Amino acid sequence: RAAYNGEDFFLDARAGAGKIPKCAYLAGFDPMMLGYEKKTSLMLAPENLRGVFNLAGIVAPTVLLDGRVAGKWKKTGKKLEVKLFRAIKDGERLEMEEEAEKVFGEGVRMSMEL
């Protein structure tokens, strides 16, 4: 059992503690985003809620840094556009670039904006 922002969260000890990746690109409607109450998600800051879940019911593809939503992404051909929700460090940018190449293939061109 763990408390966060006044809410209680329960973990299944049988599942074990997995390592959280430094960077992960999640698809739109990913179960990780849908499996939690939006307003109390440990991964998504409340101020970014509408950036991921729009009023039409669409769930945007997101990028996680250290287990927290740092932005959303869109890929067209070899171009990957990332709209960040916060400023990132140089090391985080490098992690995002390396993970993008693993996920989307060599030659992907990434652009980022805040």
C-alpha cells in the first residue's frame, strides 16, 4: 500500500517490482493510460489531462520519461513530432532519441516543441 497526493494505491506484491524504463513511447489508447482514473493518475499531471484525453474521447499517443507523461507524439513517415508538456534535460532528450530509433526504426527524424 502506498499513499500519493492523499490517495491510497495498492500494489500486488506477487507481481514483483519491475524496472521503469527511462523512456517509453505509448500508443494512443494504451492500456497504461486507460487503466487508471484520469484525475488521480500517477503518470499524468492534472494540468496535462486535456493534452492526452480530449473531449471527443480520443487518447493521444504519449511519451513517458521515468514513468511520467512528458508529452505526446505524432509520426508521419519518418518524421516524429513530439509536443512536450515540460522542459527536458539533454540526457532525457538523448534517451528519447535512442528509444525512438528502437521503436520506430533507423532514420527517424525527431522534432520537439514545448
